[in-house]
Amino acid sequence: MKADSPSSSPRFTNLVPLRVRFGPLLRWFFLGFFLFAEIFLATRLWNGWQIQAIGRLLAVQIFFAPRLLFAGFAFSAFATVMAERMVRWIARPLSTKWLKPSTGLPLESELPLHMRIGEAIELATTGRRKTENKWEPGWLIISTERMFWLSGVWRMTAWEIERTTLDIPLTARLSLADGPRWLGGFVVGMPPRLIVHLSPTAYAEDEHQETIALADPEAIFQHLDPESYQVAEATDPEPLIAPPSQPVQLSDRPSPLEVRGVILPPRRVVQQKVRPEMVKPPLRPVSKQDPLEVRGVMLPPRRKKS
């Protein structure tokens, strides 16, 4: 199966749904601008704790308050729209390119080289694996026998989980963590992280776990059907040669050409003429009493004594 790869053009087809929380960001900009304007006016007009100075400050605040509200709303709306455009035009393509790396990882044609004998790839997608210092690019591969991570840095398998486990299915060892939120939670939409528990217990508090960043981690759960990888319960082995319940008639079986709908003309039977000399005469009856006659020896008649 061919894995998804980002397009070479700057506009990707499947972009990460990164978005701005417009309402909370608008209120935050408005409140910040209004408080900044009020503090600026108060510091410019403050002249000590005098009655005339306090009265003049209150009068200016009442006179400029409607203007400050209108200016604050206009500035906050403009800043919010610009932030939303920047997230849509810049942050979305960059985050999509980061989640779907196209460089620094093995080519898709090299993936069969890392497979076992008789192992087939069911799903392969690019992503990033969290290490101690950075997020390394690589392939998350689900095959018929296991699920493993192919590192793009070392060209080797970093970890693997066998799919032939009856007590703990593969989906029980996978979980989703909340995706990162930018700018204090005002920019959301990053896909959740895929947590892979490598320990057999598969608990969240285990330290043996891997964090994988994918563009669509929920597709992993949709692909994994519990009935497709759980091992069936052991049953009695069948005999190597089982007697058929009914006798098989070879004449009842249709020929391969009849199954495909090919009708052949009847075969012409050639009758061969038999020559008389080719017919062997029947053997004469042989008496079992005389051993010479049994061997086919003909003796002359016995001469009588006079």
C-alpha cells in the first residue's frame, strides 16, 4: 500500500486542520489594548492625590472611554484576523510538512528490504518519533505480522510489536494523547499524538512507551480490526488424510474449459482396421498332468514294443 506523501507544491492537499479560536483571541486582544490605553492616559495625566487632578482624570476618562472602546475593538479585530490568516497560510503548510516529512527517511521502494520472509505491508505512513533531543522522521509500518517503526536516521527498526498476541491485542497497547496547543491555547487543531506502549502490561504509567506524531493517527485504529490480528483459539488438529464423505465422481467434475464457458466441438474418433495376421490364435487347453505339455514340448508318439 502506498503511503501518503506531501505534494511538492507549496499548497498541500490534506492540510492539518490548524485554526484560531477567534472569540477568545478577540477578547484577549481587546482587553489588552483597552488596559494599555487606560494605563497610558492615567500615567500622562496623573498629578498627585489632589482633588482637581483626580477630577480632571475622571473627566478625561469619561470623555475618551467610548473612543477607546471603539479603537480597542477595531485593533483587536484586525489583529485577530491577521493571526487567523497567518495560521491558515503559514502555520498549516509548515505543520503538514513537519508531520509528513519527505526528506531524511528511507524511500518507499526500500521498505520491502526491511520485511521478513512472507511478510506483507498493510499500512505505511510517514511521521516523527520523539527521541531525547529531537523528533526524528521515519515510517510507521503495519504488516501482517507486526507493527514497527523504521527510523529515517539509522535506517533500522527502532521498536516493534508482534500482532500475534492473544491475551493483549494490539489496539490495547495504543492510545491517543492530546495534541499541542500554541499561543496559550488560542491556536488549536494539531492532531493528537499516538502513544505506543512497548511493555506487555500496556499501562499509561509504564515508562516503556513511544510517542509518535502523525497527520492522521485515528486512521491507525480504523485500520486495525481486532478480528484480523487476534489468534484463534486452539482446536483439535484435523487428520492429514480425511476420508471423503461422499465418493467423488470424476465424470461429474466440469472441465476447466467448461467452467470458463468455452465449448469445444465433439472429438472425432478414428477407427483402426485390424489385419488378420495381427490377431493371435487362442491358446489350446493344456493338461496339467503332463509337465512337458505344460512347458509346450511336443513329443513324438511312443513306440510300442513288439
